[in-house]
Amino acid sequence: MTEPSPPRPLRTTLLLAAGLSAALILGWAGFVVFAPSPSPVVAVAAPDARPASQGGQALRVLTLGDVLPADVVKQYENQQGVRVAIDIVHDDEDALRRFVDTPPDAAIVTGVELARLASETRLAVLSPARIPTAGDLHPLLVASGAAYDIGNRHSLALGWHALGIAYDAQAIRQRLGEAANEPSWRWLFDLDTAAKLADCGIVADDDVVETFAAAFVHLDRPIASQNVGDYEAAAQIWEKVRPMIAAFGAQEVQARLADGRACLALTMSDTAYRARVAARTRDASTALTFAVPREGSLARDLFLVMPATVRDSRPAETLFAFLLRPEIAAGMMARTGLISALPKGIAALPPDVRTDASLSVTRMGLTREADPGAQLRGLRTRYWNLIDAPGLAAPIQ
């Protein structure tokens, strides 16, 4: 394990504190007077296609990173004799912009994206009869989909993941003693507790939905808050803990957990799973695990959809039917850590995989993701951009 990263310079801390404090003072005024800014997006995409054969037009699929494993895509291409172009997005605004500007043939979207696209009548109606396992999806995921897409007319649940904490159980116990028995958001947001863990590395996903949801739960505020004051309170608590965070971003989280440079991470269950798999290749006895904190957390669901502009729905629905075959769903879950919406897929996993802490999460104590609305989205993003300003992370050793 490397030496802990030194704290950032005091001057940088004071500048950030001053800037954020000023933003909080002006937050309400900006919320009322100015239209919200969209999330800043760096459009990072995969190569235009991952071709298996030449010739013919590719089936273009818009999706989040790490959802569709390359070998699964390759298997589909070989079976169907088509090429699949994977277009990767990294946040809601990027996904929605690309879906509207250059509609794909099919897409995997979050619940919030589904709700916004459905409300704008940008989605095609699916034909469940063409997807043999459409009636086998977990009832909780079907109900969740109906909350975003009334009647589930335009979508099918693919899977879900939970926000929580990934941690090295041995390192946490060494520093917290019996408190390590009850994973809690206090480990991250209580300054005294976080200070005890900073030496072994604290990291966090750089996702505004996740970071604010965790802070809301810790502060006993609703995850789907409509109160500007709750967003200010969440920003303030992140400002206080920010100097102890060694790095932000899912890739950093996964890498540092896997190689032992971090002992605590705010992340999603699938990222924690992939980190644990990587860690086990280095040390089969790794103490890396995942838990939903006792206070509760956030569930984020993913759905299969296609745009209303599609002329022939059969190619997309054929892909959906393939992804929802039990053996394919099981393989995807084992590779990515995304919990399948298909119980038969989960049952097809080997027992030692199925019982992994990141894959055996239940929905108990979790709140379904909800859209706070354009104004609060903009305010939340502006606060987070101040906290997660480039160059303010602790130096990497």
C-alpha cells in the first residue's frame, strides 16, 4: 500500500471554500433568476463500431460504459451476422443530447433518461411478443419502469445497481474497531471518522447524482429533495470532506480499490464488483467488499429503449431478446456486476458469483432515482463543479 497522499495546499483549500461559500450565499438568487446550466459534458465515445464483419450498416447502440461487454457484443454479431456500433455516454445530459441529435437504433438508458424521453414522445412502442422473456422480468423492476414510463410501453428493464461503499474490511477494522461492523455514510461524511481513514485512501465516483444522494441520506434529507436548502447543505458537507478525497472518478475508484491504494470508496455496486474481481487476481484473500450503508441509499435502474424515429423495430428487439436470454444475462452480470432484471439470469450464475456482496444487494432501504427538475439539476451541477474543480484532488503518489 502506498503512502497516503498529502493534503492539498491550504491556499487551494481556502480558495475553494471561499468560492463555494459565495456560491451558497448566492444559490437561491441564482436558482430564481437564472436558467439552469446543463451538465458540462465531455463527449467521450468508444470507437465508432466494434465490427465483427465488413459490409452492411451497423446497428448503433447508445449506452453507458461497462454495460455491454465486448465479448457479448461479438457473440451477438456472429449469431446475427450484423455489425454493432457501441456509442458510449457518461451522464444523463450527454445521453439525452446524443439520443435527440443523432438517434441510435437502440439504447440503454437510466430511469431519469427514460422518463424525460417518454415525456417528450421520443420513444417507440416496443413489441414484447418478440422478446420471449419480457414477461419474466422481476416485478420490482417492472414497477420501477412503470414509474418512469407509464404502462411500460416503451421500455424493458435490463438491470440495476446500488449506490454504496466499497471498502477493505481489514483496513477499516484496524482503524475503526467495532464501528467497522456497521457500514455507514459516517465513514465518509463525519470528519473525525474520515480522518481516521484518509491515510489508507478515500476515493469517490465523480457523479453528481451519486454524490448528492449520499450526502442527502447522511443528512437525513430526501434523495428526491425539492428543497434548495438541502442542496446547499449537501454541497457544504462535501466542501468539508473534500480535502480527504484522494481521487474522483469510477475508473480511479476501480483501479485504486483493486491495487490497494484505497480502502474506502463511494461508488456503485457494479464498480465495486469489478474492483473486487481485479483485486482477487492479485490476492485471492482480498478483504475488499461492498455494502449499502445502514442509513439507506440510491438504486439506479437501466432500461432498453429505441427511438420513435426507427423505421424497423425488429433489429433492436432482436438485440433486446438476445440480451434478456438467461444465459446471456448471467454472463453479462458476471462480467459487469450490473444486477440483472431477469431472475432466471441470476439463477444461472455459479453460487460463488451469485452470492458476491455486490451482486446480492436487495432493494430494501433503497430509494429509486428521481429527476429533481431542470432548475435543481442545474444548481446541483454548479455546486459540484465548484467542489470537483480540476486540479484540486490530492496529489497522486
